[in-house]
Amino acid sequence: MRLLEPFTMTKQEKENIISQTVNKYGDRLLAFIKPKVKNNEDAEDILQEVWFQLSNLTNVSDIVNISNWLFSVTRNKITDNYRKKKTENLEDYTYEDDDETLIIKDILLMDFDKSPELKLFQDDIWQALLNALDELPKNQRKVYVDNEFNNKTLQQIADEEGENVKTIISRKSYAIKHLRFRLKQLYQDLNND
């Protein structure tokens, strides 16, 4: 009696399935995640974790119902996010002044020409961000800048680079972890002054 060998897909077939899945379900999953988390960055991080988990599967074609699988994994990632006690997003860092409390991300985008102290603070944050970006490997930095500053989707970046989405998701994840660590250090330094 001859046993049937399990079907294994080629790398190209897997990349095609993942790419189609990202395009088909990306917006729906993000809309599902956003009301359940604190901010957009957390929502995007969770979605990246879902794509990363999908891309790490050996045989994507074994999933019987991709929609159910994606939403189940997404729910688990949201739950994991709740369990983590972290303050790693820019929205979590604030600068307190006598008049108001500002979120650091807002500070980066504000015009402080008439406030030299806040302009200096803003310059310090920008410099720390640029230094942290310079510390990244070129491919991680490019993915991060293209996605965050040039508003390109991860799929667009993958297509332009001739890479699969899994690689691009992984690069962005590493970049985010590094930048959060570096900005967390800045925040702690500023609060210890």
C-alpha cells in the first residue's frame, strides 16, 4: 500500500496566496482591530503580526477557511496586546508644560517657531528619530520610511522591491521594535532631567 505524500506548495504559490490574502482582507481586518485597541499604531502592529504568522505557515493551502483563520488569529493577537503592559507608542509619551499636556507625536508635527523651548524639544525628538533610523539596516529603514512617511502599503513596497510580503512585514517589524526602544530611551532621558 502506497501512502499519499502531503502536498507542498512552491515558494511562488505561497507568495501569491499571501499577496492575494493581504489585498483581500487587509482593510477588513484593520477595521476589525481599530475599535478594539488604543490607537492606530497598535492596530497596524497587530495586523502585521497576523500577516507575519500567516507568512510563517509551511503550507498556507492547508487552511480550510482563510477568513475564519485570519479573524481567529487576529482576535488572539488583540488579546495578547491587552495582556502586554507596555508604553511603547509615541502616543503614550507626553510632554507636560504649565499650560497643557502634549503627546510627543503631536509635538513632532507642530509648528513651534514662536516657542524656542518646545522647538528645541521637537528638534531633539526629530534628531533622535533620525539617528535611530540611521542605525537600522538599509532595507529595514527603507521599508519603514516608505510605509510611514511615503504612505506606501507593504504590498506596494514588496512589489517594488521584488520581495515577498513576508520579508517586508518582517523588516518593518524589526524597524518598529528598534525605533520604539530608541525613542523610549529618549523619553526616559527627557523625564530624568
